[in-house]
Amino acid sequence: MLAREVLEELVQVLGRENVLTEQEDLLTYSYDATAAMKHQKPDVVVSPLSTEQVAEVVKIAQRYQVPIYPRGSGTNLSGGTIPVQGGIVLSMLNLNKILEMDQDNLTATVQPGVIIQELNDEAAKHGLIYPPDPGTVTTATMGGSVSECSGGLRGLKYGVTKHYIMGLTIVLANGKIIRWGGKTVKNVTGYDLVALFTGAEGTLGIITEMIVKLIPAPETRKSVLGVFDNLDKAGNAIAAIIRNKVIPATLEIMDKVTIQTVEHFVHAGLPLNAEAVLLCEVDGYKEVVERESVLVERILQEEGAVEVKVAKNDQERDLLWLARRSALPALAQKRPTTVLEDATVPRSKIPDMLKIIRKIADKHNLQIATFGHAGDGNLHPTILTDERDQDEMQRVHLAVDEIFQGAIALGGTLSGEHGIGIAKMGFLGLEFGEAGVEVLKHIKEALDPNYMLNPGKIVRRD
């Protein structure tokens, strides 16, 4: 329970309408989109309207030693916004302005509450795009996306969020405001704090403004669907496409469970008897797209696809990608609990990772649907379960452990785009070793010695 003085000071800074204390409101902010996570209500939710107000909230929290948790739309999938120790949830949704579209420098300056799709809609008016494209693009905020360093469907060709962040305005744990980076294409002055704070999940500072890189929109695009009667063949086709020097904008995979579930959900015409499908989109200049799409068709056929379809128009294309984006919400309808993981391996190891996931599902008698960004090695094994079934959940936890161990053994990583948060914190030693985890702690303690900013995430206090 917060001291009355804390609430009074927050109201004085923000106004009563931007300070929430009703129990129903607090419950809303006690969880995020991560399944099977313990909920925890905050003591208060505040919604600042400026960088300066954020700084004042941080100073209040520092003065009374109250933990503070930055939050966007809460679509993150690693428990990263759950207020595990109570305290203040800092909702950034009121900081939702696109401050500038700079066509000369191909940048946009935005506040953290801007929805990613809104930025892309505005960029499209100028013939530009912001490439990071998470599945929740219509609801996820820019601040949350930067803090989690999210990826998405276009990661293979265009990279993830960190490749598009040029400058940040940050409120530090002591309430001071710094600005780092900018619009210059070349900037190697001092330590790269823009890179450090991108993906830090609000544990090192609170991002209140960002300068992002935009790129010209591709002239045209073409989508190709490959249907496979064998999951291994689909995995081999992924490697073959890359080996033939084609870098699609998007190269996605869905296994049989995902296909059947999604098809009943959106009726996109996916083949219900297929073991796997690959969805590939090439984009760029018209001549290049035509040449590469023909090459992709040929490779899919050579690698054993039983059917290859090319979207004839934008309507067919949009329906195919709606099917892919619907994978998680469709699967979530099959069982009460949907545990979505983020196993990422070198793309040449995709066939091996698919085999590992199948073995784990059989070993623990679990239903695991697999889909994901196969072209960049980022798979989403999705365990369909019921957290009320304690025996099954024990098997789920064992399976998750083995999925991460399998990914690391193949030269992979714990997260391709979902972050660490609470869910993966205990596995960091597996990837970095004890010395690596110590480095993370030293960085945290240098910038937030009292563990006030989003505590309990990424690294634990000793």
C-alpha cells in the first residue's frame, strides 16, 4: 500500500484524472499478454502527458523508494510489464503523438504511445514504411516495441526494431532526462546508449521519445504459398530459398495443427490435409519481384511441395497474410491456456529445431503447434494447455526448458523478438554463462542501483 503522501504528490503533478486507484482499474494492469503468469495488482496507475511529467513521477518514486513499471498496450509475451512488487504502473498511452515526419532525412519522431500501424499509415502517405512488423502491429505501441526490440514478419529482409532506432529521449532512474543519437546516418560518438536502451524492457530508463528510420516503400510485392506433406521438406525448402540468394521480405511457416485451426478461423483456403505450409513474399522493383517469385516457385517444387500457389491479386494476398497473423488468436481458442514461446536458431538449423520440437511434444504428451518467422530462424512453438491442470503444466514447464536448451544447443538464442522479462530470466545463464549474467547486473546497478525501474525483469537483485 502506497503512503498517502505519494498519491497526493502524483495527483499534484499529473492531475486526478491521470491517477487511477480503483481496484477494477488496478486489476486491468496486473497482467499482460503472457499466459500462465502470476498476476499482481499495482498500487496506482499513472498516465503522464509529457517527458517532464515522467521525470517528476520518477523523482517521486525515487524519493519514496517505490518501484515503477513502464507500460504500453501490454501485448508483450514475456511477463515484462507485470508489476511484480506492486508500486506504480506508468502507462505511456497518453504520449501518443507523431511529432514529425521528416522526408528529407527519412525519419519520424514519435512518442512511445503511438500505435505501430498508425505510424505506418502516416508513413505511407509519403511513400515510406517503418519495417518492423510484429503480429500485434494494430495494437502494439512504439515504446513497447522498442523496449522489447520486437521483430515480426518482415524480419528476414528488414531486420528487427533495433535496426531502425536512431535516437532516444530517456528519463533515468534519478529523474534526469538525456537525449542520445539523432537523425545523422553516421553517429559513433561515445557509447551506443541507443542500442543499450533498445530492448532493455524499461529496466534501465524510461523512453519518452524516439527518432526512427523510415525507408522507401517497395514498388511491388508478390506472395507464394507452398504446401508440403512433410514438415522436414518444408524446413529444407526454407534453407534452399536462402541458399539460392533470395532474401524474401517474409518467409513464414505453419504446421498442421496451426493450419487447421487458422483455416477454421479465417477461411483463407489453406489445405487442411497439409503437414506444413510456407508463406513467402518477395518485394522490391517489379522486374526483381517477377524473377524472384518464379525462382521461389521452382525451389518449392524442387524441395517437394505438393502444391504451389501464387496470389493473383491483393485480395488473395491479404487473405493469406491474415491467416498467418491469425495464428495465435486462432490457436488460443483450442485450449484455455496458450503458452507461446520464441525459440530462435540459425536459419540453417530450422529443420533440426522442428524435429526437436516434435520430439519434445511426443515425450511430454503435449499438443504443440509451431508457426513463425522461419526465414530468420524465429519459431513460435505454441503449447496448447490448461493452467488449471497441474500435472499437465508440470510437463509444459519441462517442455519449455527443453525447447530453450535445444535452441541454445543449435547455436540459437532465448529470444528473437519477445524479450526476457520474467519468463526467460532464469535461462540467461544458459546462453551467457555466469560471467555474462554478472555483466547484465553491473549495467543494471550502474544505471538503477536501487532496482526501482521494472524490478524483477531480466536480472534479479541479489
